[in-house]
Amino acid sequence: MTLVHKTASGLWVYDRDPVPPIAKYRIDRVLCEKQTALQHVGIYDLTRGGRALFLDGSLQSCAADEARYHECLVHPAMLAHPNPERVLIAGGGEGATLREVLRHPCVREAWMVDLDPELVALSRKHLKSWSAGVYEDARTRLRFADARGFLERGTRQFDVIFCDLPEPRAQEPSMLLYTVEFYRAARRRLRPGGILVTQSGPVDEISRDLFLTVRATLGRVFDHVSGYWVRMPSFREPWGYLCASDRAEPAKLTAAQIRERMEHRGINGLRFYRPGAHSRLFRLPPAVAKRSSRTVSTDAAPFVME
């Protein structure tokens, strides 16, 4: 199977994401196209944007702005926690979420649980700057398993849990990774004061239902839920995240507090996230700032993307 189209003007790949207009990307080089047991993996060098990962025809990560996505996913919660020693990443196949977690020297164990070993192997081979050697770090614990099963069957406790998971689609396992039952299982695995963070999809007027639904669903499980966002040029949409905790409130951290904690932990070399940007991330766009959803995703009636 190939998603590459050969034309007189060169090689092209079309993004299957339904965001109009349909996006197409010119390819300078095809590094990998493989159907794993779970999904189609395409890794290409694009004329604009550099190296990029496509899963089932949708752009997942691009060299031009992957640091923006992963730094914002990780650092607000890691810096809000006073001493995150044990961290879990549900998903995260490219290794970039793990890369950002391991910037924090207080981390003693970083568990990454991904369902697709072939995707991880292909990413390790072709997306080396994404993982940046994290799999050789003695703190890394890599497991290939279903994230929900890992949460429900285990007993190990974590300080921060990151959900870097595919969006919920009908008739796919991902639709049970955003439900009340899933978040309850995650909450049981958090130490007191622990924080859960999940990517939550677009936050614009057209595509905001996932964000609003996840926010309402997390509100059934945790005492404090706050959303934030970042512009993602390669996604062509502003992208949202949600933090949930019974104690921690990352949105209340000041730039001075962020700066002090980054200096204390020796966090440097970031390409996007910085102390002055932290509070701006939590100023949600109008499409979701004062909107709410009556929909709560459950195992019996899971929310799925159209």
C-alpha cells in the first residue's frame, strides 16, 4: 500500500484529515511506507516542513513544529509538580514526549506504553531527532501494551500521566481512551497531588467537540481541570490540551515561578516553551473559552470523531 502520488511535478502525499481545504505535501524523499499490524506508517522528507510522520494518511508530527507540540504537552504539568519522579506516557510512539519528560533530572522512571512496536522501531530508525537517544537512557521503561489495560491491571503509582493518544474513532480501540472509566483508571494510578495531561484535539469553531467533551468528562473525575492550547501550523488548526488533578493547578503558575523551577532543574535548550509563554497558553481561544458540553464520554456511549 502506498499513499504517495506520482505526478509530472513530483511526488505528493495528501493529508486525509478532513480539515478543509484538503492539504497536499510535496515529497523530496520517501523514507518508509509500511503497513504494521495496526496502522499504515509513512515517513517522508517534505519539501516544506522537513521530515514528517503520517499515520493512516494523516499528518501526525512534522520536524518544523513537533517541538512546539511536545514541549507544550509536557512542561506545564512537569513544572507544576514539585517533584515528578515517576512518569507514565500512554502512547507517544515517536519518542518525543519521552524526550521532553527526561529533560527533568528529578525523573527516576519514565514509562512509555505504546501499542505498536513496529511504529516505535520505525520512528527510532527514521526519526532519531524526535527521540534523541531516550531509549538508551537508564530511566526509560518501554512497554508494548494497550494503555487502558496497563492502567487497569497495574498497581504502580505515578506523579504525572501523559496521554499522547490517537483521537477517538468509531470502531477503533481509541474510542475507549477518552471515557470516564479510562480517566478513573488513570486517577487510581496517580500519587496524591498527581497530574494527568491529555492532548485534546483542535480548539477552533469547526473542530472543538473533542476538547469540550474531554473537559466535561475529566470534570466528572478530577477536582481541577484546565485547558490550554498552542498554534500548530502543520496541523492547520489550533491544538488543545487538558490538565486534570485533585490538587495541582498549572494555570496558576506565574512566569517567575516557571523560570525559577526551570533554572533549578537545569531545563534549557527548548525551542518554544518558555516562562513568559506559560500563562498565554492557558488563555483559551473564544471557540472553547466560555463554551461547555453536556456530553460526557462513557464506555456505554463513547464520544467519537466524525
